[in-house]
Amino acid sequence: QVQLVESGGGLVQPGGSLRLSCAASGNIFSINTMGWYRQAPGNERELVATITSGGSRDYADSVKGRFTISRDSAKNTVYLQMNSLNPEDTAVYYCNARLRVIEMIAAYTVYWGKGTLVTVSS
């Protein structure tokens, strides 16, 4: 089975930084898009940032200029560098991947990580 393993979440003070990592493993043929979503208490899950296999990036307006998404294709890993964090960034962050598995390379399958909690508080 394909698995997305996240790391890097935790507690950070306002103005601080964190780097989230998500490594995809399993019977992967190719990865089309990877990204990060988040869900804060009382809110719907929202897109934070995505990156395609070609390097195109999309960001939520609320994180532009502060967050940077990147990838290491050789490791099937996506990163989210989060700078200038504020309490409004507190949420569970979920890794997402749209990929082709070896068993069915003609179609895309979407996978989600279990989520990692980011808490921004003094």
C-alpha cells in the first residue's frame, strides 16, 4: 500500500519557523502532485500549498510570502517551510499526493497522510 509519512509538526512560538516533511512510499509509479492541507478547530480543511511534478506551485493567500513548498522527486518527498508563523496557522496539517501506482499506471489515485499538529503559541 502507498503510505504518506509526515514529520516536523510541533509547538512553536509566534514568529518562529517549522519545516514539515512528507515522504511517500509503496508501489508508486509516478507522482503528479503533492501538497499540504490544514484544518483548524472549527474550520473546514483548506489548501495550503501544492506542487506539481513540473514544479508549479500554488499557495493559499494566507500563507503567500511566508510558506514555501518544495519537493525531492528522488525521495518522493514534499516539504513545507513555514516562516513567520502566527497563531492563526495552528492546525492539523495533512499531506496529500496524487499519483499513479504500479498496478494501475493509467489512472491517478489520491492519498492522504494522517496529519501532524502544528501549534503556534507563546
